[in-house]
Amino acid sequence: MNGWSGFRHATTMAIIAVGLAFPLATSVLAAANDEEQNDLREFHIGMKIADLPSSGYHDFVCAADPGRKLAGWAEYRECPSDARGWREIGFRYDETANPLAQVNSSYEGTKVAGHPVRLSLLIGPGDEVTGLRIATDPHTSLYLHKKAFLLADQVMARYGREGWACVKDAPGHDAEPLGGIFIKEHCEKTTARRRIIVDRALYRRSGEDVRHFVNETEILIEAPDARP
């Protein structure tokens, strides 16, 4: 089996595995049929900054200025604001607060549904969570990096398969299929309490080494009236 065939085979098997991985996703992401449930762990859109967990998380930084470190959620005003007046705080899971991380590598690091991710909360002028961003982390093992695009399927299933509006791009001069596979997709869904935006990609940049392929998912969950 050559490199390209091996990649196609591994990708096909990974797609099939989504159904097997979904129970893990639902254990991390709250039940889809309950709009009052959390979006991730203790977090949900609309919660007040004062109600954010005081333990279990660390490495707080300004997402727009990662060099600016913060002591905790309360320092979110130290971060630059966007056009809407929102400020974004990046953070990581604190492994010392999770005994399972000491004995099982599946629990190590900051992961959602088994995918290593970068997390951030967006805080609005009303001192409440107005958005949650989840982006797959490219700085991981090749094995996990190859699966990054699958997080989109898990999140879309969590919020219900119906009602998504998706736009798919075709290969172009700057992006070409990888092993015969090309994904560049933007999807949105709005419910009574949330607007969910999912972007995912799997392709090779034209002219670059195949080892530097793009494979990523980014999810933004925000208030339904959050457009600028």
C-alpha cells in the first residue's frame, strides 16, 4: 500500500470510526435536545463571568495577544476587544485536577471528543460568556492530526443533523486534493439560544510538501444575535 493509498484507507477508516467515537463526544458535549445544557463541560453561552469555574483550568492568555498572560477569568478586560466589544481568553485544562490524566493518556492535555484542541471564551460587555471557540490543535501527533476534520461531524451531530446551511469550496490554484480527498467547508446553524459555526478543511496547499497538509476544524458557538 503506497503513501497515498494508505492515506485514503486511513481517512476512510477514520470516517467510519466517527460513529464509534460519538459516545465520547456526547460525554464531553452536552445533550443536543436540551437547549439549557452546557456547551462544553461547565461552560454555556450566557453564563456570567462570576460563575465561571475557579479550578480545573489554567494557562489563561489573551487570544488576540498570546504573550499577555492572565491570572484568571476576572482579568479578561486586560485583553483587546473586537468590533463588538468582546474580549477573548484562551485557556487549557489543568491535568493536575484530573486524576485520570495521570494513568490514561486519553485524558492527557486539552481535548474535546478525543481531539487535542485550543479553547477560548469570548466575554461581552455585560460580563457574560458570549462565545466559545474550539479549534483543533495542529501541534499534535500525525495520527491525531489526520483525524482533525472529523471533529466537525461530531459537533454537528451533537447539535442535530438537521438545519445546517453549508457552503463547500472546490479545489483551486492554491489548494488541491490530498490523496484524492478535498474538504473545505463552512456550515452554520441557528437555534433559539445559539448560533453554531463550523469550519473544516482537509487539503494540500499547492506547491507545498505533502507532509504539511491542512487538516483542521474550528467551531464557534455564540449567542444567536451576535452578528456584528
